[in-house]
Amino acid sequence: MTTNQGHTSSGKYMYTSAPGGQYGTMRCANCGKQITEGQYRVREKPDRYVTWHRACCRDDQQWSVIDKQAANHKAHQLLLLEAAKSFRERWGVADLDDLIDDLEANFPVRGPQ
């Protein structure tokens, strides 16, 4: 599975949300209604894109994987927020800027090792 700019791909499907990217007619292959909002999946065929509302393909297990990733990301962001608030309360914003400058000067970022 890969994730790119709000799109998640797994096997033959790509998972995304509307509004946003548009694929083909954006008409659900199951219910026939237009897809204008919410999550949906799309499959590229040789001659067209086929799309489904999330609600019209609930049995797709990839949705639970996507939900878990979203929940983990939210939990991580909330922990990061609390840590940042605690740091700011104790050290102040200027101290954080100074620390980052010092660390960057002494430990240049070279990318993944």
C-alpha cells in the first residue's frame, strides 16, 4: 500500500476523497449516483475509471486499514501538540528556535542514514 497526497493505493484500487481529484465520470458503479463528497475508491481500467462510494463497498477491508492509519496519525499529532505545549510552557518559543539553530549547526541534517 502506498500513500501520496491524500490518495492511498492498494493493489488494484486507489482510495481518496471528494471533492479533490476527479476520475472519469465520478459516478458510483454500485448505486449509479454521482460522487461529490466523502471517501471513495477508484480502479483504472484500460478504457475508463470505475469509482465507488465508500458506503457502496463497505466490505472492502482496505477501509479499516485507512481508518487505523488516520486514527494513529491523529493520536500522534495530539501527542506532538501536547509535547509542544509543554515545551513552550517550560522553555518558551525563543528557546525552541535557539535550540533548533544550535542542533542544526552542530548536527547537520544529511537525510536518512
